[in-house]
Amino acid sequence: MAQLPLAIQLPDDETFATFVRGANQELLQVLQQLPQGLVYLWGANGVGKSHLLHALCANIDSAVMYLPLAELHDQVQPQILQGLENYPLICLDDIDAVSCSETWCFELFALLNRVKDAGQGSIVVTAKHAPSHLEVALADVHSRLQWGLSMHVHALNDDDKVRALQLRAKALGLHLGHETAQFMVQRLGRDMRSLLECLARLDRASIAAKRRLTIPFIKDVLAI
């Protein structure tokens, strides 16, 4: 079972099986055969970076460490990174949430050095921008982040977003027809995170009302 700080609960429906690949076929192949050392995943909000980290954690039998830094950086001290090199898998989500802090950068720099020196285990980090364009408080962090494998997480096209919604609905025990999923993508915006949040809301509403996911029902629940 994954060991997570501060009782963080990972979503059990965010696995490799529920990740629609789109233009990320090579990236999925690399992550499923996770190499040792540093892997840096970058891409815009809502492209699935956190989903991929959750999938990695679910795919590992031994203990892992997952830190959603955008959520935790104002709740924990940078020293939380000390000793993490002992885990076979370290996942640091949204490092750009802390990279402008000198104390966080110092601890991140030290952790990357310890992981490299250990010669074993994997550390996977995510950010919105490529390593060379990440805003950092310590310039040496740029060079350390470029030691590893950097991969761009590409956004899905609209057809893939329809498939992703249908796949997530199926994981929730819902039937989401193709036309209905298309309606959601066209009317609710193209950001996958927002679309999945709407789907979760619709899931709760459909259970309460004992209704299927139809276009009229979606319009009613979401007031669109």
C-alpha cells in the first residue's frame, strides 16, 4: 500500500487503464516501464499530469511517497523532502508551486543529488513548463532537473476528451453516451479537469435523483 503524507487519499479511478493516451503513447510506455532516476513531466493545467502520478503510485506494490505540492506547500515545511531518497518511488506534483522559494529549492536540489548518488529508485516531478523555463529561486536547480528524462504531456483533442469522459463514467458505474459526452465537451469547455469535476457532480446528482445521464438532465443539474 502506498504511504502518503497527511492522510492524502489518491483517487482509485485514476490509473493507467483510465488514462486516454491521445498523443501520449510514448510517454505511457516510458512510465509503465519506469526508469530509475529523474523523470520530469510538463504540460498545461488539465492535461493529466496528476492522473499519471496517481497511476504510477497505484502501479507500485512497495511503499511510495506522493506530495501534491500545490496543496501542501503552505501546510508543511520544505524539510519534508529530507530522507525521501529511501523510497523506491517519489512523486512530486506541481513543483512550480514551490520552485520560487529559496528554502524549497535548497531541499529539492539536495534531494535530487541524493537520489542521483543513490543510483536507485525513481523520482517523478510535474510542472507546467519545461525544466529550462521553470522559474526557480536557485539557478542550480535548472541543471539538476535537466539530468533526467523530460517529457511533454500533450493535451487531448475533442474526440479523445469524449472517450476520456466515457471511460471515467464507466469507472464510476455510469453510462455516458457518445452524443451526451460530446455535448459536455462542447458546452462545458475543453479543460479536462473541469470536465471531470462536472462528471463527478453529475454522478452524485444521478444517484440522488436515480436518473440516467442525458442531455436534459445535465442541462438541469449544471444550469446550462
